[in-house]
Amino acid sequence: MRPALEVADIVRAHGDEFRHAHTASLSQRQRRVLRSIELCRTAVLGGHLERCDQCAHERNAYNSCADRHCPKCQSLARAKWLEKRQAELLPCEYFHVVFTLPAPLATLALQNKRQMYDLLFRATAETLQSIAADPKRLGVQLGFFCILHTWGQTLSIHPHLHCVVPGGGISLDGSRWVACRPRFLLPVRVLSCRFRRLYLRYLEQAYRAEKLRFHGQLQHLSDPSSFARYLAPLRKIKWVVYAKPPFGGPERVLDYLGRYTHRVAISNHRLQKLQDGRVTFAYKDYKDQQQQKLMTLSADEFLRRFLLHVLPEGFQRIRHYGLFSNRHRAENLVRCRELLSVSAPVAPSPRDYCERYRQLTGQDLLQCPQCKQGQMRRIGVLPAGTATAAWDSS
């Protein structure tokens, strides 16, 4: 069912004035994201005509924009990704570890997204792998994947990585599977200190290699002494690494991943109202016992915050490491199963988009919205239209 209010509605109502007001600061990538969301599932992109096989009700089904920042276009990508992960899960406890950049570096990341988010992945992966390999800890080769989120509940900039890690790994000599202690993977304090040290080291290397750019209020950081003073307090504060309670078995992991992996900065169901140029949306206040609250922003400020989270072209926001790295994942999974004495799961039979969506959400895309009994069948093609027809999104 279509939400009462969507991000696309806000873009259509206020996108032109926003573009005009921010002509100098909007990147081409941000402009393309706005345009994609604006045109998603409208006549401009074309589509097909459907008719119910019971009551003959007809509807237009327009194509999606497929942009990864669009709240309406993640369900298929999520379903495909989940099918692959389902075949890779191991019969062990899984852990969820979150690595967060401090606020001063989050501000710097806005001007250097590709560089600083790459460093976040690099420092996080090396932290987990090096500490897991320490014979005083687990002494194992670890496998895991990381998911980048850059937002907080109010759309503020808040870069952090969600890491999904099995509770164990292959011993360093490759001879056996070593499980971690029940409900305990690695010490958070040790992870935090190692993460801080590695990230700051790599950041300084990037600075010396002149890979960072500074504009506006951060322009003074182009001076090496100013940059050193900027980093100095970060060496003393505690960097947030949060280990959530373990998922439990593999089925709990998939349940979580189905809700989490392909999120965008804000989902349509959180939007409450667009009135008099102001947007009201729901958020969870983690500083106040996770209370559900409402926030109202001008449409201009809402769109500005939303676009903070547009990633560079081609940037990979889900990455696999260690035993699960892309190059050797298949053979490493075979070895893990051998050491765990389990067989490989049966590969799921191929399913089309509608079946994937139904299993993921419980909603049947083909059910007739009129009679609720029949199935909608494709009976014709709707060619791509023009911009004048863009807002016919029935």
C-alpha cells in the first residue's frame, strides 16, 4: 500500500525551489538523485498496463528509478542480496558490532566522502581481523561483512558501520573451527582503542598524500599545524564501538538483515505531514529512552539533510572481509562447513520479483486492489512519457 506521504512528494512540491536556492552547492550526483526520486514510478519512465483476471480492474504500473537512495526502490535489491546471504550462513551464533566516527570527523567526511568512508571500512576491517587473530583472543581467521550507514534518526550526519560477524573462525593453521565464548566475541574496549589508532593513522597518511579537500569553515585545515590541532583531541576521547547482543542462530540474522541492509536515510513510512512548506517526520530519540517523537523541518532543510547521505558514484556500501571476501568466499565457506561438520544448504529455486517481494514483506504485489481476490495480469506496454506526465503516479 502506498504511504500517505513519500519523499518523492516532497521533492515534487519543493524540489525546484530547493535546486534554485542551492545552485552553487548541489553536486551533479545530488541533482541526479533528486531527479530520479522525482520521476520514480511515473509515466515519464514508462511501464505496463495491468488488468485483474477476476473483476477486470485496470491500473498503470510504472517503472522504478532503481536509484539506491530512493525509498521505493530497495525491495528487489534487498531480496536478491538476502537470497545470496541465506546460502552462506553458518550454524553458529552471530554478533552485531557497530563502529562510529566521532562527530568532528563526521563533519570532515561531508567534504571527503569517498576517502573517509573508505578509511572507515579499512580501519574497521583491520581492527576486527587483527584482534580476532591474536592468540590471546580467538586466534582465528575471521569472516564478516560491513554495512555503511551515514545518518542519525533526524537525518544528521552520523557515519557508522554495522558489522555482522559469526562467533568464531578458522584457526590460523587452518586445521579446525574455533568458536568464541557464548555471547562474547571480542572486548569492546580493545576494539575501540585499535579502531581509533588505525583510523587516525590512515587519515594522516591520506592528508600527507594530499587526498583530502577542505572548503568553507574547514579551509583552515589545509595548514598542517591546524590539521594536527584538529586531530589532537580525538586521540584522547573514547571512540564508540558498540557490541549489540548476539543475534542467536542464522534465522535471526536473516530476519534482521531483511529490515536493515538496504535502508536509505529515511523511509517513507516515517513521514507524517507536508504542510505550509514544512515536513513532519517520526524519529526515535536514543538519548531519551528510545522514545518515539516528531520533528518538523522546513522542506528546504529536510531536503538538505536528506542529500547529505548521497554516496559517491559507484561507492560500495556493503563490503565483505576475511573469510567472506569476494575472491575466496566460496572455497572458504566450503572449508568452514567441513570443520563444522555440516552440509551446504540447498540453493533456493529461482523466483521472480513479485515472489521475492511477497516473501520479504508479506504483501502480494499482484493482488487486485479492487476485489482482493484476483491477480493483476500484464496486458500492455506503457511507453516512456514526457515530463508533463511525470506526476501521474496512479
